[in-house]
Amino acid sequence: MGILPRLLPRTQQERAADIERDLIKFESTIGRKLFGPIPAGHNRDFFCLDEHNWIWHEDWVDQNGNRVVVSTRYNIRPSGVLKSQNGQSYHRIDDLESKHLYHAIKQYVKLVKTEYYKMLQTQAA
């Protein structure tokens, strides 16, 4: 343990934020596998940020050596799903994209629950 945490005690709120970040990272490792194999040199994340927002992030270096980043945020609302890419304005997604997102979320929830269950079983053993 480093000296800084001992000198600057962390608040309960800071510890909770750290735990939440760790859980999002863990779930992202599960979510990134939902859309098939990840090409070499690519990074992918798909996760639930909070009760209304889902994030799909991909980045890679193209053939010219330029870094390409595509970060998509889906905001789930009672009236429909809004989408923003790379910080641009939100727009409503069409029915097909909504259906694909629904199936991805459903699969994500199933896989995340399975992984958490496995972890709990390991801890109980």
C-alpha cells in the first residue's frame, strides 16, 4: 500500500466511486465480447453506465497510423432511445437499431449475471 492513501484517508463516497468504476470495468470486459471477435489492434467496450445510459466505445489505429475513436452513448427514455456519437447531438434511433440494442442489452445482462454468480460461488467455496 502506498503512503498517499494512509496520509489522505478516503471518504466512503470515494471508495464507493472506486468500486463502481471497478464494476463497470469488469462488466465492460464481458460486454466487449457481444459483437463478435475484436480485430487485432482494436479496443472495444460495451457497458451500462447507469440506469438510462449505455456506452459502446471502439478505438483503433487505421492504416495511415491515425487513431480512430467511435464512442456511442445510448440514452434510454420512456419515449424511445436517443443516440449520440463522439459527443455530437442526440437523435432518435430507428426501430432496427433499437431492436439490435435491445438484444445486445438482454445478452449483456444474462452474461453479467452469470459471471457475478460464478464469482459468488467461488467466494462461497
